[in-house]
Amino acid sequence: MIDREDLLGAFVADLEEAEWTALDTEADSLHAYPEKLCLIQITIPGQDVLVDPLAQLDLSGLFAALNRHTILMHGADYDVRLFKLGHDFVPNRIFDTMLAARLTGRTSFGLSHLCQEILGVELEKTSQKANWAQRPLTEKMEEYARNDTRHLRLLVDALRDELRAKGRTDWHAQECGRLVRDNSAPRKVNPDQVWRIKGSAKLEPRALAVLRELWNWREKEAQRRNRPPFFILTPDAMIKMSESLQTGKDANDFIPRRMPEHRRRELRGCIKAGRAVPENDCPTKHRPPPRKHISPAQKKRFEEIQSRRNREAEKLEIDPTIIASRATMVRLACEADGVFEDVLPWQRTLLGVD
């Protein structure tokens, strides 16, 4: 485990000279809130190392060295988001084996499955839900973490050969570029939507006011206690407490009995505050925008695009949704704003919408 500056400096020197590098990460989303990057796994020729980002290390040199490479990764969207949010690091170039597997026509593309199918290697996965913020890591956890990168180079070699044979190398490069772009961009949060959890659509305005109070309390409590929100209060309990205004049931019956009395009082305070919100300040019921009816010409255009997509997918032996989802095809048929920016050049060519 690299948890000292001298160890990190020595490894960065090796990384700068390495012919290639593979990368993965572990976070603590099941055990803390908000989640954070807890471990960086890196493989270079002859070394499988673990870097501890919780050890207050200066990682700027590591990130600069990584960006001298095309970083080999698997299912990199989550890793890219973690790096951007926690360390403002964005990879320059990646080779994602999950995207490569999909573009070769595979329908099972998890790392374990690919290692078994292509390399004949069976990965041990019992540490998937481990607490990666704990120190020291167990030997079993360290071995699990190293397995996430030590086989990536061989997978890349095999999948790159398949992509090259099928003429899809550039398609894959475009997909990897979009993955990095989309997952390193800041996500916009609508404050009037973030608390509207599953089940809230059936609530009336005053019940929604209660739900909003409960959600805001849970969010603050989760951050204060460094625990995932669903451990603090389940969505089902929040909906039932809010809905009690409409059902005539006692909201107190839905407050978890295991809760300490001081937190039960806080929840009762949230319910009271929500019920006291002036009518004009209560949230409105969420109503989806009216469905736009496409014209006969647009419908015909959609059917043409869909038919072409399906023919191309069958010919290429890939999942049609990789070329375009139904929502994307509707937007293309209607020439919606920004749609051509969302569809990659290789997809536009296959769809005939260049």
C-alpha cells in the first residue's frame, strides 16, 4: 500500500516510464455520505500497486503521470466521476474494456465474465461490499482490489484485436471520449426535484411539503453522521409519514421504533413544520410536460431511422441500442435541439443522419 510521499514518488517515477497503465478505484458509497475515493488500484508492467488517497498524499504528480498514458479501465464512468468530484482530475485518454466488449457484440460484459470468457481467469468477488475506508485493509481486500487491474492489459489486447478486425477501433475511441466528457462535466441539480423520491407523485401539495422537510432533515443527518441516507431513514417511511395527511393515519406510527427519542422528536418537528407551510408555499404536484405528438412526417422519419438501425445492428451483430436508443431516434426524427451533438459520428453514419 502506497501511503507515504516517498513511496508515491518512487512509484510515479516508474509510472512515467511504463509502457502502459491500468487503473481502477474503490469508494465507500455503502458506508459513508457523501461518498469519497478510498483506493486507487494501478497496474504497470511488473507491478500491481494500491495507492491510498485517504493518506493526505499530494496526488498531483500521480495524475500528471497517468495522463501521459491511455489509461486502461473497465466501466470507467463511475471512476471518472469520483476523480473529478474528489480531486478535479480528468483522464486525457482511456481504453474502456466494457465499451469494447459491447462494440464487439457481447451481451455479457462484466469484468468477471470477460476474464473468464477471454482469459480463463476466475475472479474472487466476495469483497465487493467491503468498507474501503477501513485501515488497514485485509489481505483478502487487497487481493480483490489488485485483481481489478492486473488482468486489464490482456483483456485490452484481445478486445483491441477484435475491434481492429471488425473495423470498430475508431467507434470505440469515440465512445471512450464521450464517457470521459459526460462524466467529468458538473451535474446540474434541480432543487425542486432532488427531494422528489419514488412514490412522491401520489402526494398532495401539503404532503409534499412534509416530504421536503423530511428529506432535508435526512440529508443533513446523513452528512453529520457520515452514513448513507437510506440508513438514516428509508424512502418508504418518508412517503408514509408524508402521506398520513391524506390517509388520516398517525404519522408517528411510521417513525422507526429503533430511533433514539431525540431523533424521533426531530422527525415530529419536520412533520409539524411541513404541515404549517402556507398553502401558497407548498410544492406543486409534479406533472410531466405534456407529451408531444409527432407529425405523420416525423413518425415516418422515425420508422425509417429505426428500420435502418435494426438492419445495421443485425448485420454488425451488436445491440441496437448501442447505435441509438428509442428516445434518441425520436429526437432525431424531430430534429430536436442538440441531438446531433449527442449522437457520435459513427452512429450518425450508420443511421444515415449525417
